[in-house]
Amino acid sequence: MSKLTHLNAQGQAHMVDVGDKAHTKRTAVATGNITMLPATLQLITKGEAKKGDVLGIARIAAIQASKKTADLIPLCHPIALTSVKVNFDVLEAESTITCQVTCETVGQTGVEMEALTAVQVALLTIYDMCKAVDRGMVMREIKLLEKHGGKSGDWVAS
């Protein structure tokens, strides 16, 4: 098991020095889902939610959140994203919407936190836009699916 890189020799939190790392293409894919009442899912898919285009707004929120990750997570480096892709899958039988985000950069540190933040904020946005009709929505399975690039190379969830 690797040591925690955000702790110095005295055990204090610090921002990792990435100054000597090579600039490489880095990609991360994260996912998560939100489960709701079937009637809530119908409002979303039929475009009848009172607040508007739920998935369209959630997509923009995810992109915006990915760009603000360093403002939200104290030890994250601000990075220049080169691409953010947000996809939603509606699973009617489970009354669930799955969100998948792919973030890319060319830089000295990875984009896992940006992808994970984007997924969570997309799901929170869906909740916010539909909470008036369904406060019991549940967000689950927010996780990293894969990352590529950098010194540690590729990682894919099993």
C-alpha cells in the first residue's frame, strides 16, 4: 500500500509538490447514480419538471463543478481541463439515472477529483431540481471507474 502523499513527515496536511512531474495526458472516468420515484423520473424524461430541463442543467453543473474542484477540495491543484464529457443514462426499470463523467487534461497531476466532483454535483443538481416532488431520492455508487496517464499509469476498477 502506498503512503498518503498529502501528509508530510510530521503528519501535517500539505499540498503535494508536482513541480518536477512530467506534463502528460491524463484522463479519469467517474460514475454515480440517483434513484427516485417512478413519477419523478417521468417528469424528468418528459421534460415536465417545474424548474426546467433537469438533465441539461445537471450537465452544465457537472462541467462547472469540474472546473471548481480546487476551490472545493482543499489540497487539490487547480488544473486546466482540456475536455469534460457528461453522459446520463435513464434506467426506467430501476427508476434511476446514471451519470458518467470523463475529464481530461495535459498536466502534472491527475483529474480523478474533477471527475468525481462533477458526478456528485450533477446528481445533487438533479436532486435540487426535483426535491419539491421527491425528497426521498438517493445518490449511490459514486466512484472512479478508470484513470489513465501520469507516473502511476493506468488503473481500471475491477
